[in-house]
Amino acid sequence: MRFLRRPRTDSRSIAVFCGAFHPPTVAHLALAQAARKRVDEVLWVMPESFPHKQYDRVTLLQRLRLVLEASSDPVAVASQSLFFSIAEEAETALDGCKIQLLTGEDGARRIVEWDYGLNPAEHQLFLEQKFRKYPLFSSRRQDDWMLPEVIQNFVEWLPSDTMLGSISSTVVRERIAAGQDWEELVPAGTRIHVQKFYGSLGKIADQ
């Protein structure tokens, strides 16, 4: 794990905030703020590559710049790409810290429903073992999605402003492409570079 901004040496509990941050939004900031009430620090992490998609014309380095501008939290790049593997990488890099995962509901669903190459019984056992070691913080977007019973005790739904539930990176990109207002959906410190990185791309692929 390569740190662009390291956690404090006295931190003992870290929420590893995994995401594509394409771009980071005020909803991301709100989720990180809610998690900070449960842990010492939030570590924003992007992988060198994704397991299910590619970085497009807005590169990893550009997105990292936006994350660094969006928040004063620690930031890192992981060599691994799957959520649990990133948690393990963070645990190794931050010896002695309790690691929890942090992601939006879309990420939570991806963790739970990912094809790990296991049969259904093995899949359930795998999730229980991993979530027991790396509990998850997330926030609700769709109340109709149900967690598997075996992991419900290891997932905490953080309180969130219902107004933020409709804000996503996809919405920001779509508004930019359509020439609609988007500035209030991203952190103030990122707006210049969001305009620079996304303003000339048109409607780009969902990342």
C-alpha cells in the first residue's frame, strides 16, 4: 500500500474507505464524516486497477488529486483490487490497527454479491469469516436490498441525510455532460479540477 497521506501514528482504528471516486462528492464526504464518529481515522483508498472495469480518461492520478483536495483524511493506493484484499493490505501496512471497511451501498452489494468462485454454502461462510474480521460501515440507498442474515451483525448502516441519498458520482458526470448545475454536488475544493478533468469529456462510461 502506497500512502499519499499517512494516518496518524496514534490511530488504532481505521475505516478503509474504498471507492472509484469518479469524482468524489459531498455524499462521500458525509459518509466519511459519519464513520469518523466510530473510528480514529478514515483512510480513502483507490486500487491500482479495478477487478471489473478500467480507469478511463480520468486517470487514477487525477482522481487521487481530487480526493486529496476533497478531504484532509489519509489517502492511499492499494495494489490489491477486491475489498477484503484491500483491507488485508491495509492491516499489514498499519500494523496494530483495527481495520474496518467503509463504502456506499453499491459497494456493499458488490462485496456481498461478488463471484468469489465458491458454491453458495462456501460463499456464505466466506462472507461471515471476512466480515467478522473486517466489519463494514455503509449507508442506505435502497431499503429493499437485504443483507444475508449471517453478516447482518457485522454491517453498520451509518445515519445519512436523505437529501444526499440521490447524490452520486454518476449524477455529477451526467449533469456536467448535460450542461446542468453540478457544483454543489462536489466538495468546494475540488470544483476547479472537476471542471478541468470532466468538463470536456462529454458523457463518459459509468465507472
